Amino acid sequence: MMAMPPDGVPKDRNCAIMPVAVILIGAALFGVSVWQRSHAFGDAGLSMAGWTTAGSAVTAANWHREGAWRLRFVMYWAPDSIELDALGPREPYISFPPGSIIPIYLLAKASRRDPTPAMVMGYSLFIHLMTTLTLGMLTYRAARLMKLCPGVSTLFAIAPMALYLWLPSPFYEHQMGYFSDQAVMLPFAASLLVELLLWNTSGKTQRRRLQGLQAAIQFWGVFTDWLFVFVAACLWAVRALRGDFGRRPLLWMGRAIRYWAPAALALALYTAQLWHLGAFEDIASRFRLRAGVGEERKYAVQRGHDAFSFGGAYGAGTRFWWQHMKDGYGPWGRTLVGVTLAAVVVSTCVIVGLRLRKKPIPSPLSL
């Protein structure tokens, strides 16, 4: 008979074996995907994806040659030159925090050679592998919490690994187009896995360790890409719905502040960069341009752009859904997004209902 530990996951002889099987299967599938892409490895190419890969190598190379601390971890496109007598004309890229470039810089320091597109591609493929394995373990753990047997849980775990490996967008971009949107995928997946473990861990020492790990992941994610701000906000909302912050106002406020502290630190460092560069107006102008408001909207319209409002850009009949979604996620991309959105809406309604009735909320449902 299977024993039931405190975390709610049934134990049997296969419990220690099947997670290893998930990792081995994921690694084998990843190896196949690398072989399929091997002909293009090391060649950034003349495309937007190649531009991001080469640009990541260039900015990391500038840090490696001149010192990241001297450049204050600012992503400069142009190298040091006698033609440029100051850092300002070297085209700093300020739209994102520099977290995606730091691992490339550390690889260059460890190997004692300048970053290259091949180095960037290698690290991006490593991110692809680790994200794939994390998704597999996340799904396996969630399936076990739903009391599925180890074999069935393993089959469930294969699905997200295969999707993340072979959907057109991650299959292509993780080798050919590295930047913040690829780099953030690992902290994204890792935060979900740690959150699931945290929800089902009762020991104080283990919970403290997981909370510390989650805080580090939050800092890492926010310092890498703006997507993680929304990831952190969603996890915060789920915790609030679950009642994890308590009911007393001061306790709730203190726990909420502690939750957001790593993100606040990452944003403070990014703000310090903008202050150093005197770039607050530049970043505000870029926001207005991309949001389609103010004078920047008129400029964009004159250049022939066809959608600037949220509805105009992402409405049901727009290019986003009928071209970009298909290119990135295949002919079933819209269906997958629709099913996922429906699951989120239904789960949210169920969670709110259980919360109002003061009943416990299952962890897989929260996730």
C-alpha cells in the first residue's frame, strides 16, 4: 500500500525512479532537437533574430574588454573607439535591464575569451534544455499531486517538454535569436516549480529555503525581462486568493512587501542605470511610441504602422493572431492559447468560489 507523506504526494517504489526518467527523456528529446538545428549553429545570420544574438555578443564583449563595472553593466552597442570621446555616443540600449547579458559575460570571464555568436547560442540552448526539464518536472509534480500514478505522470510530463522543444518559436529562437525574451524563460518556469513545491511543503526549514530561492528567482527574472513583472504579479495574486498573506492588515502588508522586495531591488538597480545615463525621458518616449500615445503615435502613423491601440494590435482579426501566432506556435497555436485561457478563467472562478466558501484550494488548481 502506498504511504501518504505530509506534502500530499503518494509514495511508491517508482517515486524516485520516474523523475529521473523524466529528466533522461527530456535530455534525449533535447539532443534530437539540437541535432536538427546543428547545421545553423554559430551563424547568426542577417535577420532580426541574428541581430539579437550578435548584439548580445557585442554588448557582452564590451563588458569583457572594458570591465562591466566600469560600464556599469549598461548595454552599449558600439565598442570603445578613438572616434567616440564619451560613453553617450556609444548607443546604450536602455529598453530592458541587462540580466540577459550577465551570463554571457560570466562565460567569457570563465573561458578568458571574448563572447561570440556561438557562445551566445550555446548558452541559449542551455536555457532551452533547463527550461524544458523544469517544465517536465513541474508537470510531473502537479500530476502526482492529483494522485496520478508515476507512469501516467511521466507521460503527462513529456507533452510540455516536446511542445517547448519543437514549437516553431522556441525551436528557432532559442538557438538563433537570444536576448531577454529567451533568457527569462528559465526563471519563469523555475518560479512556477518552486511555487508548487512551496505550496506543498510544511517544514519550516524547507519553506525558508524555498522562499529564499523564490526571492532570488524573482530578482533574476525582473532584472532580465519585463515579462517577469507580470509573472510575479500573477503569483502574488494567487497567493492573495489562497490567503497566504494572512488576514490581519499589518501582517498582510508586511508579507506583501517582503514578497515584492526582490523585484523592487532589481527595478532600483535598473533605475540607477537610467539615472546614470540621464535616460528617463528616452525611456518615457519609447514607452509612448510602443504604447501608441502622444506625439510618438503621430510619428509612427506617418511611418506606415497600422495598429497602435491595444485592441487594434491584438484584436481577433489582426496580424498578431493570424500570422505571428501561426508562425510562432504552428497551426494549433490559437487553439492552444484559447484552451489555456479558458482553463485560467475557469480555475480563477473556482479558486474565488472556494475562497469565499472558506474551503482549501488544491495546489494544482492554483498553479
